[in-house]
Amino acid sequence: MMDSPRTAVSDLPDCWPALPLASWKDTCTTLNRWAQMVGKVRLALTPLSNHWWNVALYVSTCGLTTSPIPYGPRLFEMEFDFIEHQLHVRTSDRGSKDLPLTPRSVADFYRDFRAVLKALEIDVEIWTMPVEIADPIPFDQDRVHASYDPASARKFWRILVSADEVFKVFRSRFIGKSSPVHFFWGGFDLAVTRFSGRRAPERNDADPILRKIMREGYSHEVISAGFWPGGGGVEDAAFYSRCGRQARFITPGWANTSSRMKTSAARALPRRHCSNSCRARMKLVRSPGSGTGKRWRGHPRRLREPREKAS
């Protein structure tokens, strides 16, 4: 397959802005909880798809979107707009409501979000406890997380756009079963997954909720690649590769220069796609769940493409 110049990933600095986790950690944690509200509505109203593919969000021209959700004879869509800083809720019968993205508590956002849905005659119940985070607080009780920095949110979206392009090129080279490139609101990461076609050993996590999630998500052998803004033992934003439970993270030095970000993305593509020289030094960070916090510096090996077929 010939690669078109139109599919080349942009290497301009503006496409990979610097965004150290420390500079927007409070906004990131608040936005994660807001996104979970939206994602849980989609979870409640869409039929289960294999590996929870029906619950994810997608990178859009201005932020993150649910894509159309069926609701009786109507459709509706919810979209985080990180340019105008609004949550748009639009229906197929031309109904529309906007919820401003401003500094406010999770509890206040949840109250106003419910009011928007009610005004559009969308009646849905969701579990108010956030998932996949430490020390969760129910949405309607959370007055701890209340930050929103518009500039950081817009940078995050711009990075997601660029990473989305990288992963879509990567996905296009595999003819076996592959997930869409999608954003999981629980882990707050953008990911794409390839499947071998073989069943995986059944998960037996101690937490029954986590066990249900993981048994569906990892029912078959997979290898995933993704981008994550950091947290939970990983000190900064990172590209990662995961096989089942184990993960390796390539963490660019965000605080020093944004060029390191685009360098790590360039390693996922043939050299012709990116002009960066790929000489920046990286940190390779083991997953917190891998049993060690050891880190080392150096040039990570260039990612190799697997064979272009399913096993």
C-alpha cells in the first residue's frame, strides 16, 4: 500500500505542545471525572460491544465526542469542545444545550449536566461513583476537584489530535482484528489494540467491578499502544505499549522541550512520515504494576512493525 502525503503526521511544534503533568494535574483530575459522567451515559444507553468498545469517546475537530447515541426515535451526541470550552449536547430533532467548561466542583458540574439532559428530555440513570481512580468520591458529593485551565485543556486536545493521527496510521498496517482508535474515560488514555485471535486466560481480579471490566476487556490476547497524560506512579505524559497486564512507558521530557514529544511519536512510524531526527533522549519507565519502579535513560529501540497478518 502506497502512503499518501496526506496521511503524513505533522511534525510542527504546535502539534505537540509541551504539557507537563505538574502544570495541569488539578485540571486533568477534574476533567477525568467530568468525562466519566459523559462516558457513563453512553455506557447506559448503548448495547455492549466486545471489549467495551461501545463506551469510549473519540477525538473530534474540537475535543472529544461520544458519537451519536440512540434514545428512542431520536439520536443525541455529547461533545467536549476544548476550543470554545463548552460541553455540547445536541439531539437529532435540533435540540441543543451547552454546559460551560469553567472552574467548578465535580458536584456542581454533575448537577448542571443532569439539568441539561433533563431539559432535552433525556432521562438516564448512571452510577455516580467514578472508576479506575484512587480514593473515588461520588460525583454528587465531590467538592474537592474543581479546577479547569482552558489553555491546558486545549493543549491536551491538540496532543490527542496528533497522537490520534499516529495511531490511525499504525492501525492501518494491520489486517487482523483491531480496535478503533478511541479514548477511554476511565483510564483517561487514547489507545488502539490489536488481537491475535486467541483466547486469553480468564482474569480473576480481587475487586468484582474491576474483574468484570477486565474479563470483557481482556478476554482475548491483545497488544495495545496508547497515550496517557500521566499519574498513578508515572510522573509525566507517556506513550505506552501493553500486553495484558504488563506495560512499558516511553516518557518524553515535557518540561524541557515539546520536540521530545513528537520524537517519541515518530518512533512509531517509518522515517519518511516524520522529519524529526529521533535523537532526543528518552526515559523508559516501568509500569507501576510490573513490580518495580526502576527507570533508566537512553535511546529506546525503534519500534518494529509486526507481520502484516493475524496469527
